[in-house]
Amino acid sequence: MPVSRKRKKKSQSGRRPSGPTPSKASLAGAFDDLFERRRRLNEHRTALAGDAAGAMIDALTAAAPGWSDDDIEDDLCVRYGAAMIQYEGAAVADRVNPEDMVGALLSAIDERLHAAAGADVAVLQRLLTIVAGVLPFPLSESARDLVAEHVGALEAKLVAGGRAVTGPVLWARDAYGVRWAVVAPFASAGGPDRWYLWDVDTCGYEVATVDSGFHPSAESALAAWRESVGQAAAGVAALTPLDDKATLGDLLRGQVESARIGGESQEQYAEFLRGRRLGGTVKDAVRGLPEPVSERLTADEAGARFARRLRELGYPDGPAGDGSGGSPAGADELAVEMAESWSPQHHPTLYPFCSPHKVAQIVLHLRGYYQNDFAVEIIAVLPEWIRFLAEHNGMAAELTERCLAYASGDLQFPGILDDRGQPNPMARVVE
């Protein structure tokens, strides 16, 4: 989050009480104690993940003989989601992260392969290649080594290549420009190509894929996305060929979080690994596209332009300060803080767009992040910020009015809070 000069939490003043300087021996002991606690915590989480992973592998091994590779992969993802959701909301010590679970899955297969004989070996080898084919980088590296050990170097190379993109990557965005559908066809194990959909929401502080998965056709993927987004996507009649690899990179970020974001649903966890793996494949497939020439609006540029606008409206001039004098904030300070608070700040291809959902999110952030008096001042200029962005994007007057309706914070946008009343960055909301 941006560092505020007007935070609710006040910094501690004064010097810390002096005390004896710790000896080298005491410092070494403290580090040893910390290391030991960390080791025990890792062992505990590994044991939790191991129990769930072992049950998953045994169930998949039993079902595999009657299923296609696609069937096994789909069921693996479903079981992974069910395993991960049980840790949502658990105590910190009991939170198994995605990397822990992947490591446990690979360890379970490795152990069973070392102990297996006869037909069971072939089933486990097949299962290992399917699991390895789902994992994104860098988790795929350890899986590739395991495939080379138990199956062979050629199979490990094939697994590293992953599914092939078999046609053009397509995309669409809603009327506000904040919710995106990215759709790509992938080779199937033994049937027609399947189309993978990423439903990406850019209204939160981080870009988030709020829904993803395979569909039988591009049309069915688009229909599912339109239903999820709601009215803002109703006018999207068709997907178009992707023509901007920079924006695609901003949408499909591909990070494998070692720490859980929080708020993920079971369905989102089910595609946590596969969506990232296929996203990397899609980005590789469009590397040859030319660089886009469309205009980008950075937070710095937006802040400077908005400051000029506020001065034209009569806000006092002056540089951004720390607000310690008690006087109302000037144009520069309000503009800088607004521009730095707007998201996603580090993705200029996505930054300047606005929607009711995004406005409601920013109001919650401003009220929770700044001291009350300054929060009132900056929220007061939010309608003008919305008009500034609407003019930049050429947004229709009707859509602008919908955004303005949430600028005061009097209206609560449905679906963005969790059951504790806190903003959920992974919420799949209807625009």
C-alpha cells in the first residue's frame, strides 16, 4: 500500500528506553531459538499438507484407470481446491500455503513410486506427469526433476513444454474497462480443443483473477464471463484477437504466492495452479506481437494533470506537504494522494479506468487509511477525479453517473465485503 503522511495509526514519539547491549552469545541464542520455532512450524505445516496430499493421490490413483488425462487433471484441480479451502481462516500456524501443498503432493507420489510394483507403477507415473503439467514456474522445476527420475528425460521435456496454444488468444472487457475476459484454446489429451477463461478484475489494489477454468468453446466462455460481470458486460457481443501483450502481462501476472492472499473461494483455489501455468503459456505464445502504441497514463502524470485541474477549480496552490499545520490541503497534495491511492498504480495500461465497484473500493480505502479530517477532504474531490478519468477514457455519461453515485460512500456496493465486513480482494462481484 502507498505510504501515507496522514495515517490513522500515529507513530511513537520519543526515544526508546536505554538498556544493556545484548551480547553476541545472547543474540546467537535468540537466532537459534527463532530458527528452531520456524523449523517446528514448517514440520507442522508439512504434516498437515501431507495428510491431505496423501488422500488426494490415493483417490486419483484409484480413479485413474477409467479416466482420460483431462479427467484426471480436472479432478486433481477440484481436489486441490477442496484441500486448500479448509485452511482459509485457520490459525496462522495451521495455514498451509500453495507451495506447501504442492511439495506434499510430489512427495506423496515419490514415496508411492519407490514402494510400488507392477501396474501401480504405470498409474503413478501417469499421475506424476499430469500433476507436473499443471504446476507453474518455479514449482514446475522440482516436478520436472521428479519426472526425469521416475519416468524419463523425454517425458520430463514434454511436461516442461506443457499444453500447446492451438489458436489465437482472444479477449474482451466490460463497458468500464475494469473487468477483462482472456480466452485461449489449448490442445486436449484426446478430444477437441478446450478453451480456458481468465476472468480478471482490476478494481482492487492488486489485479486479481476472480474466476478461471476450461470451457468447451470460446462462445461458452464468453457467455459465462458476461453472466458473472453482469450489466457492464451485456453489450460485449464477441471476443476480439488480443493485440496488446503489455496489457496481457498486466492481467495475467503469473505469481505463485507462497503466502495466501486471503478470501479465496474453493473454486478459485481449484484453478490456482493451472490458471498460472496456462497464463504463462499464453504470454509466451504472444511474444511476437508488436509493442502497442496506445496511450498509457501513469500515476505521476495523472497526479500532475489532476493538480492543474483542481487549481483551475479554485483549490489553493502549493506543494504536497505533511498536513501538520491544520490548514486545508492544497491542490498538489490532494492530487498526489488521490493518484497514488488509485489502483492498480503500477500497471498504467489498467490504471486510468473507473467503475462503481472501483469507486466503492477507493472510498473504503481512503476512510481506513487516512486520518479522518484528511479523508473527508480527499473524498470531497473524488467526484472530480472520476470526471477527470471519464474524460481521459471517453467514458459514456451514463456510466460516469453510475460511478459518481458511489463517490460519497453513502451507497455500499454489494458483494465487496466478506462476512466480517472487511473488503475481500478476491470477491467476484457483479458490476
